[in-house]
Amino acid sequence: MAPSNAENASEIIAVIGAGRVGRELARRAAVAGFRVVLEDLIPISLEVARREIRQSLDDAVTSGVLDQAVAREAFARIECAISIEDAARRAHIVMETGPDEQESKLEMFCLLDRICLPGTVIVSNCHAIDLSDTAAKAESIVGMYFTGDQAEIHCSAFTGARSLAVAVHVAERMVSSYHITRDGDSAATA
């Protein structure tokens, strides 16, 4: 299902992979107010992910970190897709959480390059490869790594200003602080 005219696709994040990292990204994004399309090729993984996200939100309510209404609204913002194409075509921000192996990442980036909407920003948790070697969409790819309530945004020499701005917007909503690194540069903290 594509976003309606009333819906802003830049407020929809597709999370590719419902493993531990994907579940955490989906939960963070939903709490931050983004609509989330969580994808995994294995349907049982999506069921497990939804159950664990629900439990994580309930735990946050019990511990006083989240208000019950916020948790309920966040969970309602998460929907599932069973194909990468379905998830990626709904959003202008795609967070991929595949295996951190060079061949897997390059394959994923090439697939996303073919199926994403024009202007889509691809956020990756890759450490295995230099982002400069990623695909034709190198200007649209940015690395983002979360540790606690902080994020590192990593840009290659080819990452575009718009992609960086989108990553900063996402980080500002999902964490309390972030820092930006670029290939060959020292970190800038915000």
C-alpha cells in the first residue's frame, strides 16, 4: 500500500530486517513519531518482532520511561511487510539491517538502488565496507549506528547534503545526541 496524498512519505521509515537491530530501530522510530514498515522475509520473524517490540514498550511504561498513550500510539505506527519491495516503495527513508558483510551489503544496496522511490535515503548499519564503494546511489547512503541514546552518523565522500540532512533529522528525533563522521574527518558532535 503506497502512502496516500495526505501522508508524507518522508515520515515513513522502512526497516529492512526484523532481527534484534531491526526491532530496536523500528521501536525507536515509532516512539519518535515516524510510521514504520518493518520487513522480513520470514513471517514468523515479523510476529516475534511485533511481540518483542510490544513487550519493550510495555516495559518502558512500567519503568516510567514512556507514557502508556505514547507506547500505544508508537505500536500502532508499526506495520509489517513480507517483501523488501513492498516496504521500500512506501518510504523515502530505508534503514537496512542486513548482515555486516561486504558482499551482502553491496547486494542489498544494488537491490535498493533498483526499487526505492526517487530521492530515498538509505540508512545502513554497515561497518564492513567503505560507504564510498556501495552503489550508484552512494550520494543517498549514510551510515547510522546507535549506542544507548546516542547515534553516530557516518558519511562517505559521496554522501549528499540532503542525505546527511535527513539522517540528522532522524537522529534528532530518535536520540538525545549524535555526532557526524566523514571518511577522513574527525567527529562533529551535536
